Amino acid sequence: MGPLAIVVSPGLTGVANDHEAALSAVEDLRVDLLEQGLISHDEGPDVPGTKGWEQYLTILVGGGGALGSVVALFHAWLNRDRRRFLILRKRVDGRIVAEVEITGDTVSDETIRAALEQVVDLE
């Protein structure tokens, strides 16, 4: 099986998506993902089924080792600010078929791994 695409919508709780702090947090994540070679599509149109403007990144996740790298990267990003959150979505034929939200409040690697596995069905 090849890499699986996950749509990642990062943000800050209580902060508008177009606020400078939220945009800065998204940029931090984008840079981290680019450095790891995980990003396949940067930004784009609104995600179907969401209200208003939402910035998102599409990443490609391969096998277990790549999944571990994503878990570590997400964990580090979330822990930089407790207001941070990630919404992970799996899209099939343009439709969202799975969605899970991870918040930065003392999140563990196991929680992040379980969320990723839920979205991409890697069990």
C-alpha cells in the first residue's frame, strides 16, 4: 500500500483562523512538515463540510516509521501552546469519510497515534 493522504487543519482555540497568532502557528507546522518531506499540498479551497475559511495542509503518511515521525512532529507542535489543535480528515472521492480532533492539552504520543490510525485505518 502506498502513502495515505491526510488533510490537517491546524488552529488555536478561541482565535480566529485569520488572526496573526493562528497564522503563525500554522506556518510553524507547515515548515516542520516541509522539513520532514511530509507535505503534499499546501493550503487550498475550503474543506467541504466546514463553515467559513479554514487553512489546511495535506500530508502523505507511509508505513509505521513514517507514522512515528508524524506522531512526534504533531506532539512537539501541539505542546508549544496549549491552545493549539489539529483536525485530521481522510478524504475519499472528494468527501470527508473520517475526522478526528486532537487538542494540545497534555496530549500523549499514544493519543496522537490513535487519532492518526482512526483517520487512516492503519490498525
